[in-house]
Amino acid sequence: MVHVKLIVDQIKDTPVAIHFDKPVADFPLLSGMQNDTGCRISGNIQGDITVTREFDNIRVTGRVTAPLALSCSRCLADFTSFVDTSFTIFFRKANAAATSASAEDELELGEMDLLSSTYSGDEIDLIHEIEEQVAMEIPLKPLCDDACKGLCHQCGTDLNTSNCSCSKEPVSLKFGALKDFKVTRK
């Protein structure tokens, strides 16, 4: 597995630009998602990242793209889509972040806290952050089109391509299990 790593000591005042174009196999979380969900990443994950030092923090700004092959949650048709997301993350040294607040104190998180992460050692591996950005953009219930009509709940016809002759009356299934129930008295 290839990593997208930053060497902290090499990050100076001038921004560092990184471009990557990697197969999904290099991203363990995304590889696992392909096996567990109806989503498949159909090409390489690409991105451009700019890294700058801001006092004691490392600012990582980037854009990540990935082609997707999805199955519509309404009509079950296969379609393609694209993840295109931008992000900013501030990295702080792990021991500096731990000393800034006690575990017993109540904290109010600011915008900087919500966009920050910690690192330890001399390197920052960005694989996890890249995976997280792509995973957050994959829809839970993908739709091939916002106007997708889905499948007929009675006969299964794809209502986007043809009409069916099933009854259009609303069906209430509240007492459906009791519809054929008969009571005999003795």
C-alpha cells in the first residue's frame, strides 16, 4: 500500500503542493466499503493537496475526486456518479493538543477544533483523511435522478420506463396480516 505522507520538518513557510492518482486498493476503508455496499469506486482516486505551516499548526487544503458506480435505491438501475469534494484540516502535534485542556474540563468547540486533527511523530499520513472525505460524499440512498419514480410496489415494473396496470389506490398495510383471518365459534 502506498501512502500520502507529509514530513513535518520539510514543511516551511512556502506552500507544498501534492498531486496523487491512486487505485482504490491503496485505501483500506474504501476498499472495504466496495465489498459491503452497493457502491463501487470505478476508477482511481485523484486529488490535489496544498500544505502550509501556520505557527504550530499544519494546514492541509485539498480537493479529492473519485468516479462511482452506484445502484439507484428506488428503481435499482445502475448509474455512474462522481465524488468531488474540497476540505481543510489543521493538524496539531498530539502532546500540544493534550496539554491545552484537562479531561475534566468542559469545552466549547470552535470552528478550528472541528476542522483539526492531531499527529505524532515526524510524519502525517493523509490516507485516512482522504478516505474520510470520499466516504462522507457517497450517498446513503443513491438516486439515478431526483425525479426517479422507482418500482411499482405490486408488480415491480420500473415506472421510469413504462406504466403498469396495477391499482393506483393507496394501500394500507396496517391490518394486512388480519385480512384473511377467520374466527369460528363453537
